[in-house]
Amino acid sequence: MDFNQNFILGCSAIGAGLAVIAGIGPGIGQGIAAGHAAAAVGRNPGAQGKVMSTMLLGQAVAETTGLYGLLIAILLLFVKPLT
């Protein structure tokens, strides 16, 4: 393999690492949402069902960003553009 192929494969590995970093944001956001939902249920236990369903819907939407990052990382690592 010559320089260009090694360079492209190296950049793919770096890009995959950066794409996985996209999972940090959803993790922090989901933790904050779960904490606020627990506080809301603590203040008003009667609204538990509504709070939980809204929280889970929000967390599912937030998790898509992390999953897209993981998908991009897998594609960059296992789909070889040069072969």
C-alpha cells in the first residue's frame, strides 16, 4: 500500500473516533432529563405516567444522535473505500 491508501485509512480511523464522541452529548442530555423527571415525580407523584412518557420520548429522540455517530464510525472502520 502506498502513502495515499495509508493516509485515507488513517483519516477514516480518526473520523470514526470523532464520530463516536458524538455519543457524549446524548448521554449528558439524557442524564439531565432523567434527573429533572425524577424531581418532577417527587414533587407531583400523580403525574408520574405523563412525566415518564414524555421523558422516554425525549430520550429516544436524543439517542438518535448517538446512534447516527455509531453508524458512521462503523461505516468508516469496516467499509474500505480503496478495495
